Amino acid sequence: MAPGVSVALCTYNGARYLPDQVRSICTQVPLPLEIVLSDDNSSDDTLAVVRDTLAACGVADRVALRVFSNKPALGVTRNFEQAVGACQHDLIVLCDQDDVWHPGRLARMVAQFEARPDLLLLHTDARLVDDQLASLGSTLFHALEVQPGELAAIAQGEAFDVFLRRNLVTGATTMFRRTLLDAALPFAPEWVHDEWLGAVAAAVGRVDALPEPTIDYRQHASNQIGARRLTLSDKMAKAFAERGDKHVGRLRRAEALLQRLQQLGDRVPARYVASQRAKVAHQRFRAQLPAARFLRLVPILIEAARGRYARFGRGGHAVAQDLFERG
């Protein structure tokens, strides 16, 4: 039998966009067996819109709808944690309220899991669209500046090494086996849910990426997490920005993942634990750089010469930030 699919749909005042999203789910083959809707204290008619759209599509008797109404709101990561934890079927799809799935999306992704028993998590590219679903002429992978070498490494089973440098997993494009939750729950509070699922999946199993878009990823003023390719001026502004506590936050994230990998014991290859421990050391180095720029120069050059900026970050981009950030 084909694996059943659960949809983890998280909402907050999403009535404006949900009809498009729910209709795109209703046209999928295979049809999901359930939608777990976790709503974060919406004040509009979000829940009614989902129910009415399922009924209008004629699938309300075939797609079970399970609803959680959070009062007070849980926030994005805990909301998704609740939704995926309640999903009952073999494959779980993360779903945002304002996107639109392409026809054949589930068939394409489910086929990958059927053909590859070792595959634990699969994510894809997405077409970037505006508020009215008009194409913005770009894709998610283009906005993220995803490199062919990164995709090749992921395809060769080296996703953990890729994710040591940066996350490439966007939840709205992601499907994973429910068994991943044995290792991933509870989600570390320092992490965003999709980045956490991607990192843990890469540590305990096989992750892959499809380079073609499978959804329209809507970009609008209310996006909690959006996608836009940075311009040269954006990158310059970022390089000269205030350091603040972002490097401390990244250190806490690296430490949280290391702790989980150690807790998982033999499920995680020893080299991944060693690599994550080295990542923690690198992030601690960055967090502890002195405020004065001239005092950073020599230690940064030494760290770069050791290859750690390239292994654990975006190489020259990260070096430039550490050299020029204020404070």
C-alpha cells in the first residue's frame, strides 16, 4: 500500500489566502488522508474557511480534519510542533496558510519515498509569487543563492555537511517520514521548526532536494518568513550592521543541536557529532570576537586559514561580516 499523507497546516488570521491553498490540496493525487490544522488564536474566520472549502471541494468525507485552537498563541515553531506531533500517517507535509501547491506535487514527492526506503526528508524549490499569485520571475533556490555543488552534495548523502554551513530547507516545500519525529521531538526552542527538522533528519537519515518548484510561495507584507535574493547593497549593509547578540544566538543553536545529537547516541554517526562539536567551537569563536574591529583582524584570518569559515559558514561572506560589523 502507498504510504498515507498527513498535512500539518498552521494558521493565524489566514482567511484571505486559505481558499487557494486548501483547493490546491484537494486536487492532489493521492489525496491526503488528514489535515491537522493548528490555529494560533485567529480573530478572523480561518477555521470556517477551511471547513467550507473542504466541503465545496467535495472531499470533506475523505480528508479527516483535526483542529487545535491555541489560546494563547503558541508561536510559529511550537505551533508546527503541535501539528506534526498530532499527525497520524506515514508521511507528513508541512503547510503554510498562504501558499498554493502545484498539481501533482504529492504524487511526485510520495513516489520518491516509495522508491527510496532510506529517504527521511525531502524538500524542493518553489516559485516566488506576489500577493495575487503573479510570478515574481524567481524561485526560492535562486533567492537563497543555492549552488549546484550544494544540491549535488545533498544528492550524494552529504546533507549534514551542507547544513553545517547554512540551512536550505524551507518548511512549506517539505515532506518527511513520521519516524523522524522520534528523533526531532521536542523541537529545540532556539531553532525554527523547518531548520531543526532538516538538521536532525540529515544527522539520522537521508535528506534530498528536488530542484524543481512544487509550490507557489507567496511573498507579501504579512509573511512571517519570506524569501528575497539580497542585492549587493543589502549584503554591504549586512556586513556593516550592528553585531548585537546574533552570534550568541547562533552559538546557542549549535549547542542545542549538539546536545540532541549526543542524546540520540548510536543513531548519529560519530563524525557528525565531531563536526557539530567543531561547529560549536567556531560559533563560540565568532560570538567572542572583540568589539574593536582592529583587534579582530588577526584571529579572523587565522580562523579563515584553518578553513573553518568555509566549513561552517559561507566563507568570504562570513569573514567580511566578522571584519566589518559594528560593536
